[in-house]
Amino acid sequence: MGETSLVYGAELAGQWERIFGASSEAADQAADLAAKGASIATVMMMRAYMSIVSPRPPGNVHARQHLVLDDVPVRHERVRVEISCVGKELRRGRRYVDLEVVGTGEGGRPLYRGLMNLIWAA
């Protein structure tokens, strides 16, 4: 379907820290890194979806998503996000669409893989 490039910059990191806070303890920082990585991956996945899958008909339902986090992006890293349609079916009169989302860091470093399941309104 398409691809886009997003930067995990200070603005995005700062927004996350304003919501969740920043830890000062080393053990808390390690735990925060995993939580922050998953959160940032989800944000990047959704921003890419909004950018690439456009226009969308009103009434779509984001039914579920699955995310596998391979690594976390580092600050100021450019993340390439690809979205592909990997499945379409008609069930009980509704259109279901499955989108695969793959995020890679600099040098092709795997960051995350996701699957978004949508009920397409059109």
C-alpha cells in the first residue's frame, strides 16, 4: 500500500514523558525503556496508518492489533514504516481488512512488526 518515514525525535519523546513521567532509578529506567518502546512503536504505527491509508471511509472500526517489538528506536532515528494489505474477506456482510505494518530503523534494523485488523465501512 505504501511507506513513510518518521523520526523518533525529542518532540515525540517529550510528549511521552509528559504523559508518563521520566524515571530516575536505573531499574525503573530499564522497565520504562520497554514500555516506552512499545508505546512509541504503536504511535508510529498509527501515524503511518493515518498517513498512508488515506482517504478512509467514515465508520471504519479498528477491531484489533497485534505488535511484536524486536527493538526500540533510539532518539533522532529515522524509522521507515511499510504498510501492506495481507488479507481481505467478507464475513456476515462486513468487509474485513488485515494490514501488516513493519517498522525498520537505520541500516534496516528490525524494530517492530504489527498486524491491524479493520472492519472497512465502504
